Amino acid sequence: MKPEDIERASMEIIERELAERGVLISSEVLPVVMRVIHATADFDFAESLAFSPGAVTAGNAALARGESVVTDTWMAAAGVNKKRMARNGGEVRCYMADESVAQEAERRGVTRAAVSMERAAAETPGAVFALGNAPTGLLRLCELTREGRACPALIVGVPVGFVNVLESKEALTQVTGVPWILARGRKGGSSVAAAIVNALLYL
């Protein structure tokens, strides 16, 4: 089978199983949910993904006009479709491996993820931020947004893990004036973050 045939067959299976499970998902967010399930083979995301009003439209519009995507891991950055991004004039950025970020984080006794969000907010405040691994980065981004130092076009908050994960996602729901997509609970990850961005690119 060709790759596109495999993907098409996979999406048909996902759609059929969602129907069998009696899961009803609005047409606006269905493409995002299906692509996350496709990336993870985890149907729990049909229930746990949450969207602020208009988040899908806002994210798609931002990417269409060439806004950058900022990620919290190189794995997430690698998973975003660069050809689609380039077609719109956008790029994917990740500051986690930047030596100056590492030095600043060590000097202040904070995580590189937090400092990388500060750097991104200074350089691309209106980007689409997609965080799948670092709850401290998401918490800092929420703070920067409330302080007016960042004005993201969209925040994808899907960090995975146990420490500060639930708290960071709750903090995101309290941010006003910025659309968001999150995964309730402990599940998430870089592959989920990338899948959400790609879904928005493919709309």
C-alpha cells in the first residue's frame, strides 16, 4: 500500500471505531481529534482533548498567514510538516538546545523550558505555541501571556507526565483572550503536539 492509502485506511478505521463507541465530536474539531488518535492509537483523546471556542479556526488562520510554530522539544519540531509550513511562509522554532537558554536557566535555577518560552515570547510573541513535554514551559507561557509579554495566536498545551502537568493545563484554561487546545489529564506528548499542529495545517 502507498503511504497515502495507509493513512486513508487508518482514518476510516478511526472514524468507524468512534461511531461504534458512540462518541460524538463536532465537525470543527473532528479532524484534530482524528489526527491525534492516528498518531497515538489512543482513543482516550476523543474524550480528553478540549478546545476553547474558535481555537481550530484561529490556529488554522495563524498558520495560513505564516505565523511561526514554537515547540518545547525537538521531537515535536521534527514532527511538524515543514513543507506545509514553508508553503505558508512559516517556520518551526525550538529554543531548548540554545546554549544561552541553558546558561540562563542554570544561573536563575529554573528550567530551560521556562527560559525558552521567554525567548520565544520576545522573538515571536504571536506564534502558535505547541507544548507536549514541559509543564514548566506551559506555566511560564501562561504567565507571560497574562503579563502581556506574549500574545500567542494559539496555545497547544498537551504536556505528558506527573509533576505540574495537571496544574499547567488548569492554568491554561484560566488564560483569557488567547485560544487554546489541551489534553485533560496526564496524557499528551510531543507526538500529540505535532499531530495537532499538522491537523491545523491540513485543514
